[in-house]
Amino acid sequence: MKTGCTVDECPRCGWPQSDVYEVLSRHLTSEGVVTYTRCACGAVQMRVQPFQPGPVVAEAETCGAPCRGPVRDGGPAAGRGRGG
């Protein structure tokens, strides 16, 4: 994967990159997550958050009840819905 430069603020107006003004779109790619943002001055920028190795952790509330934690293969909730 090619690496670009890291910018801490907008090169046009100096707005801090850590304070995203507006997210225009976000896309999953084979390299990571590409996000197009708009600065307060109107400049459009593309950001790439590369995928990094590590555990996959996900939680969701699908039935309205709070989640009981991540489901692991072979655990008590494996193969069953969370509502029962």
C-alpha cells in the first residue's frame, strides 16, 4: 500500500483535521476505509484509514434488549437469536 503525507490541519485555512466539519461519504475498499470530508473553508479532502490486523469485535442491539457481549464460536448464544 502506498502511503501519503499526514496533515494535521487544512492546508488551505488551518482548520484542525481532528475536528471534521462535514463527512461527505465513506467507503470500504480493499485497502481500508476511504472517507471524503469537507473542511469549514469548503475544501474537499480524502482520508484513508488502513485496515490493521486485530480481533474483530462487534456488538449490536437488534431486538431492543441490551447486548450480552460478543458472541464467540461455540458459546451459549452460538446459533441462536438473542431474543430467546
